Amino acid sequence: MSSHSPKRALVLSGGGARGAYEAGTIRYIMEVLPDSLGKRPRFDIICGTSVGAINAAWLAATLDDPGHCVRHLERHWRSLVFSDVVQFSYREIWRLVRKTVLEHWLPGPLSELPEGRDGGFLETAFFDRIISREIPFDNISKNLEAGLLDAVSVSATEIVTGRTVVFVDSAGDLPPWTRDARRIAIGGCLNAQKVLASAAIPLVFPAVPIDGHWYSDGGLRQNTPISPALRLGADRVLVVALKSRSFEEKIGPLADNPPKKESHPSPPFIVGKVLDALLLDPLDYDLDVLERVNAILEHGEEAFGDESFVDQLNEVIRSHRGQGYRVVKPVLLRPGRDLGRLAAKFAGDQPDDFWGSLPLRLMARRALDADGAHESDFLSYLLFDGGYTGQLIEMGYQDASERHDELVEFFSD
């Protein structure tokens, strides 16, 4: 690699079953772009949050064999069977009742609880097994040593303090991080526990213990999802988002949507929108901030006629935030269709026995009765089934193909 080559980062965001879309974009990049580039596309930095952490870990561990990487990532996503993956956890619900009610009113043997993870209504056995057994975490260190990438990171939220912890596995020392105590970086080998912690969506999947601390989904407090990539030195960032369009694009201008009487949203609808706000919306804000900083730097150089503006600015900035500013080129890939609507259509075509347990069947029926004519963001997070995820893979592949020239430019020196 030339010392003047830009550092390229891949940023994979969270969104439950929506993460299959990322697998489609990765497949296109790894399979198609080499013919246009005349070389293998290189990611110097890979950053993931929530389900993006799972895809990021897999990619970092299998970069040495691109064919195996894309084939098996796609196979895993396509082979999912909803009733095997998503199972209602009666045990965890009972644990929650015992811990919050019986422990207070009936202390003693009746309220004693076995060791375990609390906080979710779904079983985690499938994810625990596939992440710990299928991802060759030891190979990440080998790929770092071989120079196939510089760093990989996953973000999680430390529940008690509320701070964002970025777990970084890198070929060198950690660079200066933010001086905000609410966001820290911890170096060390990436492992299954760190990835599971990043993907532990609150109330859906239970929290994960690491070194005596409890962690949940990194998207909760990672207000700047792109930040780890920038801190690790990225000059170009390829962001794969899992939300099709902004709020304004989806509903149109306010003048075109006069007030009308609406029924009260259903609980699944509300939960879906909360998950959107926590896991998807911050990415749009972060990209806007990045564009504004780029504009300030570029206009500043134009005003002062040379690069002294940036140099002088960074002399001051480094004392406050640890690193200076630089122009970073972003490329955004996002679904061309609304994934909530796609989920509602797919779910509406499934028989009752598709959902497995009665609680999940009732939950899905409630979501579809109230929201199925339009969308179901909530179900789009939970539909871990090859029939749905396969459609997302194809969509990700197609959307990437439509940005072919832009992607070629991104990976060109």
C-alpha cells in the first residue's frame, strides 16, 4: 500500500434482521468490483454496531478468502428459519417476574434465581451458538498481522454508566480517542461476547456480561455511528444504512399532509418506531454533521487560499478532542425500498404455524392487524427467516450495482 493511499472504512449499522441487506452489498463489492478495479477491494477499517457487529466480525475474520467470505455469509442469512431462530423465552419472562415482584414481596428460596442473563423476551441460544462457533475469531488477528486490514471495532453500551464502549482490535496501538468520558475505546482481541453485547437489543435480547460489566446494544448511545471509523483514521467511509429514506422523504412536506384523525398506534408499531429512533436515525444525523465539517474545512481553505486554515484550526482542536479535523469522503448505501413495508407483506403471507409459539403468533397478528396495510418496522427487526432475508440480500446487491461507478471511485487510489 502506498503511504499516500487513503484509508477506507466500512461502517455497518444495526437493525436486527435488516442486517441481511448488508450481506448483499458486501457480496457485490467482493464479487463484482475486482473486475473493474483490477484488484481486490480493500477495507482498512471495519466498524459494526448491533447486527452490523456480527457482519463486521465475519468479514474481518474471513477477508483472507473473499469467496468463502461472501458465500458463507449469504448462506447463513438465507438458511434462517424463523421458528428456529426466534423463540419466546418463557424462562426469561419468569425470571423477570420473580426478580422484580417475588424477590421484593417474598424474599427467600422462592425468589432465588439461577445465574443467567436478564432483560429480553427472546431466547438467545441460536445466536450464541452461531456467533461463537461459526465466526473464526482467531483469524482476525492473523488478518491484522498479514496487513489485510488495520482495525475492526464493535460498539456496545455499558448499562450501568450508559457510556458507549468501542471494542477495538487493531494492528497497532489505539489512536487518541475523544475526551468525553461517555465514550471510550478498549483495545484487545475481538471475541463472541463483545459481538453479542453489541447486538443485544434491549427488551428483545438479554444483556451480556464482560469483565464484570453488563452491556447491551451499541446503537443506544452511539450518537455518532461513524465516529469510531474517523477516530481510527478513515479518509473515506462507506456506510451501509438499513433505513430506506428520511422521515421527510417518506411522508412528504407538511403542507401536502393536512392533519387527519388517526387511531392510537399499536404497541408493536410504537416499539418499531422506538427502535428506528435508537438504531437507525442517528446515522442520518451523523452523515449531516460529517458533510457540514467537510464544507467548513473546504470553504475555509478556499477563503484563506491554502491549507494553513486547517493546520491552525487543528492545533487548537487537538487539545480539546485529541485529534484534528480532515475532509472525509462518505459514500452511503441504503435500501431502495421500505423494509417495514416489505416485512409486513412477507409476514402477511405466512401461515399461523410460521410463528412457532403462541406469544409470537399473537404479537405478529397484533402488529399486522394494526399496521400491516402500510408497514411493520417492528417485524422487520425480528423476521430472521430466509424468505425475508433473502429478499434483503438481493436488494442490497441490486442497490450496490446501481452505485457501481461510485464504488469503483471509492476503492480507487
